[in-house]
Amino acid sequence: MTTTTRRGLPRGAEERVAELYWEAFGGKLGAALGPAGTGRRFIAEHLNADRGVTALSDDGRVVGVAGFQLAGRGLVGGDAAAVRATYGQVRGMWRLFLLALLERTPARGELVMDGIAVDAGERGRGIGGLLLREIEAVAVEQGCRRIRLDVVAENRRAQALYERHGFRAVAVHRTPWLRDVLGFGAVTTMHKAVAR
Ligand SMILES: CC(C)(COP(=O)(O)OP(=O)(O)OC[C@H]1O[C@@H](n2cnc3c(N)ncnc32)[C@H](O)[C@@H]1OP(=O)(O)O)[C@@H](O)C(=O)NCCC(=O)NCCS
């Protein structure tokens, strides 16, 4: 199978992208957007198609996706009103609080990668690397000077992948009090300078 990457999400692929995101990040997003069916639907309905890059198999199936934050918008949108409409006023408040904890605001000149997910059956074949290259091409086009990402500190394999692609760890943020709620207690921030 050959894999190609492209900017944006193909039209009609919203549910597939939401499925990939949930498969990869359901543990992390579950507290804020769960249960799974509701969370996947919320993601599918609030995707910003121009804030992602995708990997496609020969037959056009989306096998990987990577999102990014730029100019105040990321791959998964949905404002406070959308969260309340889906989850209700009271439950919505708690979810908004958790989503705020996951929020990553880019600094000036920075493109923040929002999460990268490859189909579990297709991992280890270079698709993650292809998506990273596509993200880098977006950063160059947008005139960004660096790419930032935050990765769960225990996710050593993903960190190794980022290091092979030129990212360097610059800080570790520990929030052990959030471990029971979000499922992780520390994130590593990594940077890669963008050649212009
Ligand atoms: C991380 C991820 C996107 C890598 O995609 P990929 O297509 O497997 O990446 P590549 O084939 O280009 O590179 C493979 C490398 O990815 C890393 N990797 C991380 N998790 C992996 C997994 N579950 N399976 C295979 N490789 C994984 C390893 O460094 C691996 O190299 P190794 O085989 O020498 O250990 C993918 O494993 C995934 O979707 N994981 C779940 C979501 C996640 O953890 N995202 C990153 C946090 S933001």
C-alpha cells in the first residue's frame, strides 16, 4: 500500500477522522467529551477541515491525521455554547473546565501541533513521519519560526518519533493532581525550529 498525505480533511471524512482521534486520544479526552459515542459525534461535527493534514491509503481511506492550532483555531472546534448544547448546562461547565486544561495557545510565530493519530493497524510504517513532514510544510507556508507540541510524558515512543524528526524537549509540566481526571500527570513540551 502506498500512502499519500494532503492538506486538510477530505470532504465526508469527518466521522472517520473523529474515530481515529477518539481511538488515539479517547483516554485523554474521555473525561471532557465522553462517553465515546457522544465524544466522537461532537468531534465530527466541530472539525475545522483547514486545521489538519491527513494520510490516505490507495483507496482513499484516511489512515492518519494530524491537527494544528493557528490564528486561534485548531482541528477540533466547538465553543462553550456547543459544549453546553451537547452536554447540558451543568455537565457542560465541568467539561469546559477540563477542555480549558487541554487548551494550548500558540505563541507568536508558533504553529502548535494538536495531536497526531495513525490507524492502530497501520502504525510503524512511516505514516506518522509523513504527517510530521506535512505539518512542517504548513508551518513554512504560514511563515512560522517554530513548531511546538505537547506530548504525555509517559509516551516515550511518540517522543522518540518526534526526536528523530528534529524536535527537542524544552520543558516538562507536572500536574500530578490531574492524573485521576485526565489520565496523565505530566506533559513534555517539544520544539522544532522551522527553516525558512
Ligand atoms: C505516535 C503515532 C502517531 C506514530 O505513527 P506511526 O505511523 O506509527 O509512526 P512512524 O511509522 O512514522 O514511526 C514509528 C515510530 O513511532 C513511534 N510510535 C509511537 N507509538 C507507536 C505505536 N503504538 N506503534 C508503532 N510505533 C509507535 C515509535 O517511535 C516508532 O518507532 P519504533 O518502531 O522504532 O519504536 C502513532 O503511533 C499513534 O497514532 N499513536 C497513538 C496516538 C499518540 O500517541 N499520538 C502522539 C501523542 S500527541
